[in-house]
Amino acid sequence: MLQKNDAIIKIRGHHPQELIKKYGSPLYIYDEITLRQNCRKIKEISHLPGFSIYYSTKANSSIELLKIIKSEGVKADAMSAGELYLVEKAGYTPQNILFMSNNLSKDDLSQVVNRGLNICLDSIDEVESFFKLSPGKDVSIRINNGISDGHSAKVKTAGKVKFGISPKDIDLAHEIARKSGGGINGFFSHIGSFFLDYDIFHHNVLNLLSLAEKYPKLKYIDFGGGFGIPYYENQQNEFPMKDYQKIFDKTLSDWQNKTGHKVNFSIQPGRFVVATSGICLCRVNSIKENFGRSFVGTDLGFNFFPRPMLYDGHHQILNSSRDSANPPKICDVVGNLCESGDILGKQVELDRETKVGDILLLKDAGAYCFSMSSNYIAMPKPAEILIKEDGTILPIRERETIEDLAKSQLYT
């Protein structure tokens, strides 16, 4: 995706300064080639017939990206009526959508119960609400078995967290379903986000299979996502899909042979699919030193790029306007919000000649960046563009205007 020409970084042949000039700063850029490659990599995790991959839409819900993901044979999950609307706009049909719930109201549930979706519920209260709305139907449940992993406590999704139904309440869920004339037809679990080896993930696989043994009517078992990518320059490789495939498939096949249960298995990756396909450009607005610490100030705040502030997430930051072979300058790269936590990168090595007007490039920005952005401090959101396989540029989201900020407000 990135090339160096005369010491200047280009993006699939496009000069960052020219892109900023045409589409404004900050700017999100996605690469179709990388996105398709990632979809094909994730499919290497299993060769079992009927195995499904559901892309976690919350990682990035831009419709044009969803269309590409769909064209690669990857299904989608949705966690809200809004995400469901977007995946349907991208062409997904109900049989290829998994609806994942979390603390849904009865009104929320009523919007999805009769849509022909595979629905996964997150609590006993949701199970009760579902069967009052839709007696006699089948539904899946999310299991919290206490196995978790992730780069931050904020992304660990099992154990003493809000997600899932405790194993001790699985039978209660089945009893509620039975009394309504319906059933529990699937188990789902998710341990967290961003792991680069398969040890803990496989431990969760074994645990969920063990729990599922006593329920022969299950049709689905989903092991979640969370597969990591190498955000750090010197970090090990991404999650080893090919290496894990033989272990994973043998485990699932052996379990089916032992139990006689015939179920469809699936996973739900988000980050792995889109993270490396995206970058974000921003402009340097100021350079200063306060009490011996250097700061490079940009026009990109955590309202548009939240991962570093929310999760201490790391992104490599490059000066696309300078030769990286020059001696480095150690600095904090910061945003333009009136917040001390508005930091994109601490103690970053940038070119010593970095100047106001230079364009910085933040790598691996395809997941949980734009999708978590906001209009905090009443700033219009940036544009998104897609570099197609043939190198042409397709605008996929317009830059918001100041007038857009008032469109949904009621005032006199």
C-alpha cells in the first residue's frame, strides 16, 4: 500500500499532499487490495465444510468496504438496528447476518425477532423477552466462561465483565426456551481483542466444546474473534491463521466424531479484516517544546482517531513529507482538542526536520478508528476514500460540513 519514491511516501502511487489538497485533512484512506487479501487470509483458519466467518461490523461499517467483504464470501454480524441497516444496504441477506445483542430493550428486540436472522442473546432477561415476543422459535446465546485475553482490560470480554450468560445459567435458558415451545440452537463466546498467538483462543475453543457436549440439539457454535495484527514496527507477525488451521480443524472434527453432534462452526473477526487496509492522514499545525518535552501538534484529535486515548492503542506514525533516513526527533504527536489526553503517540520518532504543513501518516487505521469517531467539540467528521484495485480513487464518505452539525437539532 505504501511506497517510497525520492524519500517521500506515496500511497499506491498517490502523493499524500495531493490527496489532502483534494479531500481535506484529516483523511481516512482504505486500500481494496489489502482488504481483499485480509479476507482471504482469515478464511485460511478452517477448511471444514459449512464453516462461516462473520465480519464484526463495528470495526468499520463503511458500506463500500462491507460490499467488498461480502464479495469475498465473508458474512456479517450486526449489534444494532443501525448496523443491520448498513449491512443490508451493502447487499447482505438475512441468512448471511448474525445479530449479536447486548442489553437490548424489548423495542430493540422487536425490530429483529421476525427478520429471519440468526440472533444471539446476551442475558437471561433477553432470553425471556425474546420468547415473549416470539414463542416457539429458536435462538442462540452468548456464553461467558471466564476465559479472556486482550491488550487492555477494556477489550477483555469474559470473566467479570458485562457480557454473556454464565455457564451455570445455560440450563435455565434452555428451560425458558422449552416452556415457550422454542429452543436454544447455538452457543457463542468471545474472549477479547488483539491476541497474536492461539494458546488462549484454543483454550476457549476446548472449553466451549466441552460445555456444548450435553446439548445435542445445537446447530451453531461460534468462537468469536479478536485476532491481532502487528501494530508495532518490531512486533511479531499477525495471528497465524495457516499454522492454527490444522489444530483447529482437527479439534472440531474430533469433537464431532466423538459426540455425534453435527453443528456449523463460525468465528467473528473484525480488526483482522480491516485494520491494515486503512491509514489516516493529518497535517502538522504547530511544533513546540514545554518543560523539555517536544510536541508536534496536528489537526487530528481523539474525536476522529480514538484508539490511543480509549485503549492506549498504538499506531505507527510516519512523516510522509520527509526522508525517514534523517536523524530522528523524539516527540509526542498530539491532536487539536482542549484535552490533555488528546495524544496520538507518545515519544514518537519523527524526522528532525518535521515542519508545520507536513503530512503525517498513521498506519493500521482501518479498524475501530473512524467507526468510533464523534463530533466532540463540534467538529465535522473527515472524509473517507477507497483506492480501488486499479489504483483509481473512489470517495466513499463526504467530509461533513459545519451546517451538518445542526441538522438533527431542534431550535428556533
